[in-house]
Amino acid sequence: MQGDKIISCRHSEFSSINKIDESALANIDFAEQLVMADGTEPPASIDTRVGIEWNDNGLLVFFHGRFDTLRLAPDLVPMPAHAKTHNLWELSDVYEVFIGVHASQSKLYKEFQVSPEGRWLDIDVNKQLGISNHYWYSGLQCCSFVDNEMKIWSSIIELPWNCFGLHTRTEDVWHANFYRASGTHHGDELMAWSPTGYGEKCFHRSEHFGTIQFER
């Protein structure tokens, strides 16, 4: 059964992620809260919010969360200059978005992750066939801001329309879920916008994805 969550996606004042600095986040509508994956209220120390906007180039996904400590990729894992970090979720805290047109029914969607360091990962998922293309390239851009004094980690992911096979926003129904995986190890703290429950590959339960409501 599809999740009943709805997130509003307004037209962005920003034409590109390159126009957004940390101070601009004060103007973002972080209206939606992530809860623990089983739907329970998270501790205030990891309170996490998400917002989404669209422009002529694609979608902008914004995350804003508190933390006590951050788990980062070990120093021995090089930071790629212009490439993804494979298995990023195993190495680091991550924010994630799973998204696609009619994804709840088709079970076809894209997975995107970003870390506090600005590492990223993109995957093309076909859950219907049980396969994922880890070498797919979306053309995403992302950035992260960490305020160690305030204990706040924010990230932005820009997703071009053409990574979904589109040239612009459509009237199709978009389904998505937004996640955070943090804590001392992967699986320690699993959070979701639309709760999925726990268990193996719980984030990939596309029947729990919510709906994006585009605002003109």
C-alpha cells in the first residue's frame, strides 16, 4: 500500500545549486520531519527536516539535521574529485532520497546519497527485476555544510530532469522517500520521511513512498 505522505515542491528562487550558500538555507521551507523508520519520534539530538523545490534544470532536495557526532568515511578511502563513492552508506552517515515517476507502482526509481563531507552516490534501481545499476551516472550536484558549534549538518542535492529521462517537470505522479542513516554504524539510526519499518533493505520498500505535489 502506497504511503499517504505528501510533500509540497515549490518553484525555486535558485536557478542552480551553485547559487546557494549556507546562509540561503534560512529561506528554505524545511516543513517535513523525518521520523525513525518504524514511525516513532526521533530524539531531539538527531531531529531532521527535508524540503524540495524545482526549477528549469531539475529538482533541489534540502536536508537539515542535528547531530551529536558524525560518522565519516575513513581517511584511507580517497575522496573522488568528480566521481561517486561506492557503498557510501557503509562508510559514512548519509542523507538519501529515493525517487521516480510512478515509482510506487512501477518499482523503478533512482537512489541518491550525500555525506557530511559532500561525498555522493547515485544508483538506478529496478526493484521489479531485483537489480541495481551502481555504475549509472545521473549528473547530480551536491554540497554539504557542517556547523560543528551548533551541531547541525545540512546538505543539498540537485537532480537534473534528464537523469529521469525528462526535459522538464511533467504532470506525472512522482513518488519519493527521504532518509537518514547515521549513528555508530550503518543501521544504528535509520530515519524516514514516510516510515518503512525495519528489516533487510527496508529503505527499498517503494510501496511506502509518499507523493510529491508540485506547486507552480
